[in-house]
Amino acid sequence: MYLKKLEIKGFKSFANETEFDFLPTCNAVATAGRPTCNTATSTGKSKCDSTAKAGCGITVIVGPNGSGKSNISDAVRWVMGEQSMKNLRGKKSEDVIFSGSEKKGRLSMASVALIFDNSDHIMPVEFDEVIITRKIYRNGESEYLINDARVRLLDIIDILARTGIGKESHCVVGQGMTDAILNATPIERRVIIEDAAGVKHFQLRKIRAIKKLDRTKNNLDQVQTLITEVTPHLRSLRRQAKKAKQGKEIYEQLKNTQRKYFTVVWNNLYKEKTQLEDQRQQIGITLKNAEREVDDLNDQIVVESKKVEDAGKIESYEKEKREAYVKLQSLEKKIAVAEGHIEIQKERRNHEDKVKSIPVDLRYVQNQLSGIRKKQDALVDELEAVTNISEIKVIVKRLKEVHKEIEKLHADAGRKKIDVVQDDYAQKVKKYDDKIVQLAKEIKVHAKEVKAARNVIEKLGTKITSALVADKEARTQFFVLEKELREKQRLLDAIRDQFNEVKIELARTEVREEDVISEMRQELGIEANELDEVKEDENIDREELEKKVYKLRTKYEQIGGIDPMVIDEYEEMQERFDVMATESKDLTDAIEQLKEVIKEMDEKIHKAFVSAFKEINTEFTKYFRVLFNGGNAKLKKINIDVTPRKKKEDEIQGDVDIEILSDDDNDESADIKKGPIKTEVGIEIVASPPGKKIKHLSLLSGGERSLTSVAMLLAIISYNPPPFIILDEVEAALDEANSRRLAKIFTELSHKTQFIIITHNRETMRHADTLYGVTMGNDGVTQLLSVKLDQIKNDGEIETK
């Protein structure tokens, strides 16, 4: 695997799309954990081993200060996932986007892509060519892509870690980073050795395992806390659930007994209701017959009552008889009055005759006659008003007295006669005679009426006699029927009372049925048709069932009012507790597994570290002596106490120590630390240039420090060469002789890895296979010029192929 291309667009000063082509004919192949390379020949690609002279080549990038050369290394570091803007020489994430110049506006997006040849599939993806891209926008959004498919930063880090490269690896060495090896702490140097040992993916797994272990411990603490909180409540629920189960069993027994009880009660009620309905039907028939008999008697009584009513016509007959007697008396009265009137008329006529020859004084006679006439008029008026026969007799008597007075006047007048001439005498006599004739006719008519009235009275008397006989007979039969009706009515009332009693009992039974149905619904929640039938041969005591129901209900009530949901709550809580217990066990097992993973990673890291340390130490000494042309240098392992001053015991037990110092080695801190002492291995660099004895790296000169750092870097590259390495002015502090020696070393190592060197050093340029010139125009945009040095002829012209 090797880096084919680097594409930059909008990143810092690379405003325009810029492409770096890094020897596409080179192909590094993994052999026994070490990469070798393929070099291009006239026949195509062929493998070369670690001793081959032809290599993957050296690409050198040159240009004046400020032209943007270092932005190339920043771009590579950024696309590999660098998040620290300080390492990218910026403050904000948008600082990596071209900010514009006087002649060119700013851009809204920056993009960098690394294009790898993965035909050997060292990178764990299925593609022969892998393009890793990172983009960022001014609104803060960013994205990572592998072959144009969006991925996570973690995916990028994992893939690169498996190939031995990454943002923290030694594949990109920027300005001043070589000296950082010397300025690093011993533990940081150990990390560099570990990276060189190719255990980055083990370290990532360990780091993730440690983080997961911390999270798992936190989760376990939370689960244990929940278990501690739930346990007392679970015990209480268990007791309540046990009690509730007992109550449930008693409740089920109660319901079963109640069901049996209601079955017996309902069947008894059904039988009783059936009997009552039969009785009601029979009594109803008897009642109808009795009512029919009573109705017949009533009809007979009605007939007899009509007869009694006919006998009751006696009163009307007697009334008619009385009216006939009254009429008869009236007629007789009228006859008597008429007869009286006749007598008066006769007297008046006679008077008229006598007065005609009265021999008296005229005045005397007139006065007497005047008095007599008044009396006669008075008698006539009285006669008109007569209502009784006795009164007529009195009037007749008084008429006789008037007649006597006339006779007396006649006698007195005999002494001396005087003739009185009357002009209307004949007329008056005729009047009196007509009146008498009229009255006689009336008397005759009244006499006929009297005879008819007497006949009516006689007939009415006969009818009254017959009616009295019939009335007696009708009343006798009526009383007999009425007595029989009273007897039948009494019997009917008794039957009706019995019928009503049966109806009342039937209504009571129906009410009891409704009560039983309501009670069944309330107690059992069932309907009557859901009850079982009682077998005829099954003898069930209702009272015993009722007593049993009462005892079970009392027992159930003694258990107490337990929420019926407590069993479900207990089961739910128990299930939750079991889940938490299972989770606790799983988390405990996971902690042990994570500890085993961490331990395994530590062992692998330690094993690789020991092997790498030994070889890198040898290589470091070798390259130190080559660069310094003598002298001696080595790497030395030291133990560093990293025990936290305050840390939980379980966290201390969870840490994996590389080596533990004894109490004698830490007497000074033994009093303030408790528990095991944790140490980590650190790396010290011991360097002695030729003719010098240096006890500390700070005593080295600038050039010596640079050579020492470069020797350390070369030792790492020699042990585990990455697919590519970018060096940014690492030889800036070296003189010409040392630069020449370093360039030769680059050439020797170029068969192991792909060098991309940013430099101003001429010796480095002489050993370059491809040379890129970087410059910056007036618009502030970095521009690129490239040439392969093997294409340059002796006369300086570029050969075109």
C-alpha cells in the first residue's frame, strides 16, 4: 500500500484544486510484518525485497518561505482526523478554509483527499483504491468520506491505525516535531515507541475497553444502587404477595362456594316460581269460574231488580190514584160551584121580578136593594173563590139570609106600593137564564169527568192490589238471590285474596330473583344462565353453603384489604429485580472480560514494545553513530510512579500495572499513599556525541539535538516503516556534511517507505526522484510546479516520454 495522490482544494492557501502525484509505479507490500516495495520496470511491476536498491522514491517539495509548503503536511494531518487547531496552526476550525485575499474572495468549503493504492489490501477494506476525504464548511459542518461514502471519524481512525498511520503517528513530522521527541516526557517517548511497534490498534482497543470498563462500573454501581433500593421494597411486596396469594386462594374458594350457593338458591327460586305460577294458573281458573257465577247471579238479580222496579210502580199507581182523587174533588167542587152559581143566578132573576112591584118608598127600596146587591156581589166573589164544599154550604146559608132580607123588604113594602120602571129588565133576565144554562152544561160535563175519574180510581186500585202481590214475590226472590250472591262474593273474595297472595309471593320471588341476579353480578360478575344445573339426586344443604360463604368472607376480610394488583406489582418488581440481578452479573462478567481484554492488550503491547524497544534501540545507536560519525547513544527504560493520590479502591484494582515498585523505592511517598503503587515504563534518551560526556539532553547543542532527534526518527522508520512519511524541514538545523549523510540514509530507507520531504536543503533535493516547486502569487494562492529528476537530461532539458 502506498499514497498515490493528495488532492487539496480550499485548504488554507490552496484555494485552487491542487493535486500531488506521488510515484504511482511504487507499491509497498507487507511481507512478514515488514513492507517491501514494487518498482516499475520496462515489463511492468515486479516485487523487490528489503535489499533492493530501487525503491518507492523520494518526493521533495521546495519553495520560498511563506509559499504554503507546510500547509501540505497540515492538510495530510487534518484529513487523517486531527482535531487540535493548535497542531494545525490555527484557532478556529474555519481557519483551515481559504480566507481570501485582495484579488480572490474567500471560499466556503475546504476539502482534502488522500488516495491510496490498496491492491495488497493492507488497509482493511475491499477496494483496490481507497480515497479518504474530509470536508469542512464555514457553517461548522464537516464530513468524512471513504470512496465517497460518509463515515465516522472513528472509522477513519480505526482504518488508518491498522495500517500504522494516523494523526498522532510518526508518518507526519512537522516543523519542530523532531525536537519534540527530546522534549517529550519519558512516558510520551514510550508512546512513540509503542506507535512504532504497530500496536496502535491494540492501544485503541485498550482505551475503548478502559472507557467501556468505566462506563460498565458506573452502570454496575447504578444497578447495585437500584438493587439496594429495590430489595427492601421487594421483601415487603413478597410478604404482601404471599398474603395476597392466600387471599386469592380464599377468594377463589369463596367465589366457587358463592357460585354453588347461588346455583342452589337460583334453582330453588326457579322451582318455587314454577310452583307459584302453577298455583296462580289453577287459582286463576277457579277465580274465573267464581267470577262467572257471580256475574250470572248479578244478571239474575238485575232481572229480579227489574221485577222489583215493576212492583215499585205501586207508588206511581198510588200517585195516579191520588191525582185522580184530587181531580175528582176538583170536579165535584166545580159542580158544586156551578150549582151555587145557578142558585145565585136564579135568585138574581127572582129578585129582578120582585123588585118590579115592591110597594115601598122609592128611596127606601133603593137603599135596601143597594145593600142586598152588595151582599150578593160579595157572595158571588166568595163563591168564585170557593175551594171546599163546606164553604159552599156557608155561602148557601148566607144566600138564604139575603133571601130572607128580600122577603122582609117585600113584606115591608106591602104597606105602600110603587111601580119602578126598568129598561134593561128583559136583558138582565135573559142574561141570568143564559148563565144558568151554561152552568148546567158545565155541571153535566163535570159529571162525566167525575164518572171517568172514579173509573180510573177503581182501575188503579186493582193495579195497586196486583202490584203489591207481585212486589212481594219479587222481593222474596231478590232477597234469596242477593243472599246467594253474598255467599258467592265472599267465596270470590277469598279466591281473589288467595290469588293475590300467590301473585304477591310470585312478585316477591321475582324480586328475590332480581336481588340474586344483582348479587351474582356484583359478587361473581356472571348471569343466571351461566350457572350450573343442580342434579336431582344431588343433595345440597343451602344453609351449610351460606355458613361456608360467611366463614370464607370473614376469613378473606381478616386477611385485610390488599390491593389485588400487589401480585402483579410483586411479579413485575421481581422480574425487574431478576433483570437487574442478571444485568449486575452480566456487568460483573463484562468487567472481568474487559479486564481480561485490557490485560491481553497490555500483554500484546508489552510484548511488541519489548521487541520494538530492543530493535529501535539498536537502530538508534546505529543511526546516531552514522550521523555523528561516532559517539554513542541508547534508550533506557525507567519506572515512573503514576499512582493517583485519590482514587477509589475498586478503580485501583481495575488498573493493570506494568511494573510495581517496592516500598523501599518509594519511602518518601509511602506515608501519603495507600494501596498498591502503580508505575509506568518511561523512556530516557542517553546521547554522547564523539569526544563528549553528556549527562542530560539539555546540554546538547541545537545541531546535536536535531541529529539526535533525526536518529531516533530514522530508527523508528527503519523498524516499522509506514506506507508514507512526510518530513517538514527536519534537517533545517544540519550542516552540509550531516545533511549529506542524512540524505543517503533517506535513499537507503526509500525502499521501505515512501518519503515526502519538505525542505530547503540542496543535498536532500539531489536525492529526490520527484521535485515539486511551491510558490505563491500576488493573489495569495499557492501554486505548484512538478518534475521528475530522472527526466532531466545532461543539458538541463526535460525529457518527455
